[in-house]
Amino acid sequence: MPKDIEPTSKNLEKKLDLLIKRFKEQKGIIDSYVKRERDWKKDKVLHHREVTKLEKTLKKYRNE
């Protein structure tokens, strides 16, 4: 193996640091997506409850 291709501890350390950095970036992206998704679902449930409540109120007034 040529010396420039031979893995050295410094070379492996740099590659490992790069992989860890990429992992942290990807983890941050995924975490923010999960948070937005949870917020969206929470809002969806709250909106559904409000719509149901308004439909019941409307139905009540129509029957009077």
C-alpha cells in the first residue's frame, strides 16, 4: 500500500470527526422535523375539537 493511502490515526480521527459532525447535523434536522410534526398534530386535534364544538352549537341553534 502506498504511504499516502495507508490509514493513519490522524486520518482516521479526521474522518471520525467528520462523521460525528454529519450525524449531529442530521440529528438536528430530524429533531426539528419531529417537533414541527408534533406541533402540527396537536394543532390539528385542537382545531378538530373546536370545529366539533361549533358544529354542535350551530346544530343547537338550528333546532330552536
